[in-house]
Amino acid sequence: MAYILDPFLRDKHEAISTAHTHHWESVLMAEVWRDLGFAVDVIDYRNVGFRPEKHYDCFVSARTNLESLAARLNADCVHIAHLDTSHYAFNNAASYARLRAAQDRCGVSLWESMRLVETNRAIERAHFGVVLGNDVTAQTYRYAGVPLFPLDVPTAVPLPLAATKNFDAVRRRFLFLSSGGMLHKGLDLVLEAFRRMPDLHLTVCGPVSREERFAEVYRRELYDTPNIRTLDWIDVAGPDFAHVVQDCIGVVYPSCAEGQSGAVVTCLGPGLIPIVSRESGLDVDGFGVTLADCSIGSLERAVRAVSEMAAEQLADSVRITRERSIERHSREAYARKYREIVRSILATRSVSSQDSTKPDQTSSS
């Protein structure tokens, strides 16, 4: 497995990092393969010099070096791409479109706030693809004709649902949470939307200060607009974030391309109603809002619609959001689904394992 090596090098008494979902992904994936009867070797996904010294039945790899590493393995090895972003062509085109749109609105190129994926041929050199995301994400890889298996990411920090929430007090308060790439994630659009809605409040959590050009262009919105509070980077496992979540009703995330947004997944557990683009990689029909498009007008209408819901509707949406988080994004759900995927792959390729006699219970999309 060529993915995240760090959690396998920690002291046995040291906790697995919650800085990103991929730390727990790696551990859970390795445990699934081990429990199915395989011995598992793990290397870092950036390890370009790995030279196999044994026969491997299966090779699971992030996109980065799958093509070069797979070429060194035995001919009968099954290659499984673990895809945590949209295809680079889709992702990069979407990010450049955001750049051009911001140029038109702001008269400046915010290139530091894009999120570009390196060119790779992972899906074209794989026998199977495991895609973190929804059908929009998977669709970006279907051209290759490779069987694809969708997989929801596990939450990095399983935050609890607040025991009580005063919906009349929080219905006008929303959160934007993200890592880097503020233009790509749509913070510029969110800021402009909330600037036009002074009666609604936005809290921004993310390393905005590291993107100096973006922070300068949007300085007024970030730091001088009364209904917008910017906290910059925040530890989602800490008490400050718990207070932010308690004081908000929803999370707004109009990203132009993802695998599946770990930031939004983090917010589902404590019941924040998601207002997201379809390209964010999550299907939220029935409990959240999927934006018709990522225009400022669409953001305004979606946010205001949530803020004007009756308290009973808000309570139902929060409850269902929490239920979906447990059903789809708990670590147990991730391991269960990944096990089904692996067993389906093994059955298809007739790869031997101690568990291969058990019936298959899943199908590819």
C-alpha cells in the first residue's frame, strides 16, 4: 500500500493524528486487508524509489506514483487506485475557471489560492479505482473504463451532537471551514454573499493569512465587516471549534472540485446543516442544500432559506445530518464499506485470501 505512512511509524501509545482524514484512512485500509488474510507492506505515497523484493497479489496506491511503482511489480499484481481528488483535468479546469472569474470581479490573479492536482495516469494504469466522493467525483474518471467503487471519507474528529441548541439564537449563524486554496473552495463567493446579507453572520475558519494576496483583496470582508468573523486556522479537535459549532446552524462550502470534503464531513457529526456544491463530493439531499450553482445569488438564496426554516424543520435537518454522519462517515462505516469493496475486487480477480470463500455483498458503480 502506497499511501500515508506516518500512522504506522508512531509509538504504539501515541494517538493517530486527526489533522487529516487520510491518517485514519490508511490505518483502516491496512487493517481491512490484514483481516482478510493478507500481509500488508506500507510505503509513503511519495516514495519514488521503492523496488519490490517479493511477489505482491495487490497494490493499493494514491494517484501520485501509481504508474511508476506499478510498472515494477509482478505482472499478475492487481492495481487499485485510491483516488482522493477529482481527476486532475476536471479539478484543474475548475480551479482555473475560478481564477478567471475572480480576475473579472477583483482585477487581480489570486493564483496562490488555487488547488491544482499534478498530472498523473493513475486511473489508466489501475485495474480498479476506489473513489472518495460522490457520483460527480466518480464521473471524472469514467472515461478510462475502469470499475469504480465510491467510498465516503471517515471523519477525522468524531464530534458529538450538542445536547441542546437554541435554534432561534443560531439560525442566522453559519460557518465556512477549509484548509488552503480559498479561491478553489469558494471563500471569495461566500464572503461576497454575506457582505450583502448584514443580518446573517459568518465565521471563517481556515488558514487565510497564509494566502496573503487573497487576504489583502478581501481584507474588508475578512476583518472589517461586522457580520463576518475570521478565526484563521483552528484545531477542530479543540474547545474553540466546539464553541463555534455550537453557535452555528450550518456550514457553507461551494468548492469547485473535490474528492470529498473532509471539512464538511467534520461538520456533519455535530449536526451543522450542509450547504454545498455538488462538486464538493457529498450528496446531502434530504437534510442539506445542494447549490444549483456557485453564484453569489445562489449562495444568498440557499443560506437565507435555511435561516428562515421553522425550528421544527431545523431540528429535523440537524438530526438527520447527525444520522447520516454516523451511517456514512464513522470509522466503522468506512471500514465496513472498504471491506465490501475489497471483497468484491477479490471475487472479480480471483485473488486468493483466507476470506475469499465468503459471499460477495457489494457491486461496483
